[in-house]
Amino acid sequence: MTHKARGGRLVGTEALARVEGEGAMYVEIDGDEVRDVRLDIYEPPRFYEGFLRGRAWSEPPDITARICGICPVAYQMSACAAIEDAFGVDAGDPIRRLRRLLYAGEWIESHTLHIHFLHAPDFFGVDSGIELAAIDRPAVERALELKKLGNRIVERIGGRAIHPVNIRVGGFHRLPTRREIAETREDMARATDLAEAVVDWVSRFDFPDFETTHELVAVQDPAGYPVLGDRIVSDRGLDIAVGDFDDHVVETHVPHSTALHAHLVERGEYLVGPLARYSLASAALAPRAAAAARAAGLGTRCRNPFRSIVVRAVETLHACEIALDVVEDYIEPPAAHAVVEPRAGVGHGVTEAPRGLLYHRYAFDAEGTITDVSIVPPTSQNQAAIEHDLWHFVEDNLDLGDDELRRSAEVTIRNHDPCISCATHFLDLTVVRS
């Protein structure tokens, strides 16, 4: 959509392509001045927090997994972390290693989908992965194989590839046997080679010179590169316990979005996701991922959102190496799950979804019935930063023609892999009857 506004021009898209969910872009320009920029999210709200209230403590891992078909494991892991925090449950290191393996599978399949079928077409000037296959069929076939291997890990640990059913508070319903885990070793060795080739492939794309200025925020993981943890850190000194999240992050309504916008109190917009994780913890990458990042010219930090496709490829390789490490050293945990005894209280949990930090908070009564819920997905946290980036990218490229400006602006949004469907489940509903 491109047409003249009063004395200027409007550059917009009524339905963004190659993002998860339903949203639009609106850019208003008056002469040499950008007047308005919006990432309009009009997908209807989904009320997840509302219908979790009154449910039993055991239900969030299965219910919240339905929020997203791409990153259900992230919702399950953050839900388990929060509920275990409320009840004082320690799942133990063997369970945490198995959770890392499950999470690695999700990162592999989610990042591979985004890199090849949502983002890479922009760098080839085409509109879809199908058109990309006509240009570089081996790259697309490699992506399909890599995504299948990631799905297979999730299926093996989680019971099925989409919306896993084997996850419960305290651990798993059933543990995979050593033989079952050993059968995935060859898959992960193959996936590691494929992922390394993907880093080399994306590193040769052309990237605009553009840097985001936002505070970068991620989970601090005591085991290394951010996945699981109980502290939240930033590149500007933020260092808080997960239980203090609500004291430092405020969510607000904006008229053009059914997703809330999150800001850091007295600090402003911030960014979560691959750029934040990489810039805060690139030193903790697995060996081949670290070497591939250096070969791709990333340095120790990356603030260029257009190069996020390279960071995602590096993270995919890292996930393959972590998965291979867990598979090779797997010892069946002594129990499938820790004992869980519900009690009244509040629990907080964070993990790193493929798109960034995902926060859950649950309050329970003495029987373990949920009385209050808060879920803050990565896209809600990133939306204000995305609009800020979009504003400045348009400002710096006003000399582009409308079609090229619209296309580039869409890429500026896709850089962050927004998951709109994840973000639209907030709304406070008031019903007045008379």
C-alpha cells in the first residue's frame, strides 16, 4: 500500500508477510520528516491469562504450549520454572540437562524456519521460500533436513514435535531411555555439519549499515549461553532476580496494538532475542559456533538487526553442539520428575525462547489453584524497539522510492522475527451488564 497523504506520502502494508500472526505497518512521511510509524497488531486477543485462572497448578505446561506452534517448549519451560519457584521445587541437574536438549531441538527448528523461509528471501529479492528454492535449491533442501532433525529431538524428548505432551512440573512424565537418546547421536552430528554450512551461507549476504541503540536484555544462565536461569541482565548494568521482573518492567496499552508494549522502568525501550543473547554471552558459545561466528565477522557483539540472521545461524549451530554434548553424556535421571507439593505463594520463571526472554508469573492458593497469571512474551518486549528502529531506518532512507522503502521497512520488522500470535493474549476484559 502506497499513496499520498496530505502534503506527503504513506508507505504501508495492510498484512505483513512472513511473520507469525497478523499485523500491519504504517509509515507517514511529510516532506523530509517522518510523522508517524506504527507496527499495527490487529490479531484478536487470546485471553490465555484469563482462562488459566482457576485452573490447577499442573495445567499451565500443557495449556500455555498452545500459545505458539513454533516455540511451545519455551512456554512449557517458563511455566515449569515459575511453578517450581512458587512451590520450592528443585528439578535437579539431570532433568535440567534433558530440558536443555529439548530446548535445543526447538531452537534448531525455529531458527531454521525463520532463517530460510521468513528472512532469507528478503536478501534474494523474492517473496517466499518456494521462490528461493528456484534460486538456491540446495540451501532450501538443507534447511528442510535441518528443521526435520530439530523436530525429531523435540518429538523424542517431548512426545511429539508440535505442542509436546511429555513435559510436567518437576520434570517429565516419561524419561527417554539411553538407547533412545543414543539413536539421536547421528542426527545431531549431521545437524551440526548442516548448521555450520548455514552460517557460512548467510554470512555472505549483503547487510545495510544500521545499528539498534536499545538496551539489550537476556537471561543469565549459570551453565553458559543463555537458555535457562533465574537472573536477568543487560549490557547497561541491569542485574535483577527473576522475582523482581515486575518491579523493573512495565507494560502499557497502545491504541494500535492488541499486544502490550513493555518498557524498563526509568530506562525505556529494550530488546530481547538473539542480538541480546549474543552480545551478552558470545564468549559462552560452543567451540564450533564460536569459530563460525568469528569466520562470519560477527565480533563479540552485534547490534545490526539485519545481521540477526547470522546470529540465529550461529545460535542454531550452538544448539546442535549442546544437543550433541547432552546426547553423548546422557545418564538416565534417577526419577522422571521431582516431588511437587503445592502451597500458597507466587512464583516467577524466565527462559530464552528462540525470539527472546519469556517471563511467566503464577500466584496460587493453598490447594495449588491458580489465582493470578502474567505472561510477557518476547514480541511484547520488542515491539516498541521495533517501531523505534523502523522510524530511524525510514528517516535514514527517505530517498528510496516508495516500493523499495516499503520493502526495506518490512525487512526491518522481519529482522526481529516477531511472533504476533504469542503477543496478543493480554487483554483485561470488563463486562458491564444492566
